[in-house]
Amino acid sequence: MNSTPVIDHPEYLRHRQWMNSAIALAQAAGAANEVPVGAVIVDSQGNIIASAENRRERDKDPTAHAEILALRQAGQVLQNWYLSNCTLYVTLEPCPMCAGAIIQARLKLLVYGADDPKTGAIRTVANIPDSACSYHRVTVIGGILESACRAQLQAWFARQRQLKQHGKANRDEEL
């Protein structure tokens, strides 16, 4: 269920704090030529127990999404795959693979920044958490620091297009 946060509510301020941590991780991913997505998992006491950024290119691993890496790390920290008292903060709406992993982990809360109009599997393109195939209902809050998350992604993709175009221009000059 999507809920609209009250801007000055202490819980909303905490969500912003943790999303800012995820944004910093996404920045590091972008600097490493990865799609800039960052994820942070916080336990019930408000401690970060896992943090990750996209690593698909560096690890040559199609499953190395920030969410998957953070879920793995949290399981190791807690010595348990069952993360029912944890909250995942991620800068971009999770894809189908990550949505499935979130359900498998039994997360209590998912907080994400920007909707993903191409592969978003939480609310935008599909709704895996509320589908008939989901046996766990995770609470979802979308749109936390949405503008910052979206701007970060758009700037990175614009730069990638620019670099690709520049590279094409250089190849054309060589011919």
C-alpha cells in the first residue's frame, strides 16, 4: 500500500535521512560507470545493517543490483534471511527480480525514491508485492526524495548518451 508522508513528521524525516544515504551510494555507483542506484537496509532500532550500490558492470553479474547486494549483506549481518523487522531504502523502484527478493526476505517496509516507468515492479509497470503470487505483503512508501533520485538518474543517462555520441563522432572522424 502506498502512503503519502507528512513532510514534517519525524518518520518522514528519518526516511529522508536514510534515502540521502542511498543517494550517496548511487552517486558512487554512477562514478564507477554503473547505473546510479543505491540501497540501505535499516533494522528496527534504526541502525544501518547493510548498504550497497549497483555493481553489475564491475562484478560482471546480472544479479548485482543494489537491492540484492544489500539483502545478501543484511542476511549475513543478522545471520538470518528473514528480514521482517527491516526497512529497505532504494533510490529507484525495484525491478521484478528485486521485488521478488524483497518478498522472499519478508521485509517489513520498502521505501523508494523514483518510479521506474520501464521496469518498476512495485507500483509503476507491475505490482508484485500485492499480486496473487505474493504470499507476503510488504508496506511500500514511494516518492521519498523523488526529485533528487530522478535527477541523479536522468543526469547519468544523459551523460552516457553524450559519451556514446561523442565516441561515435570520434569513430566517424577516423574514417
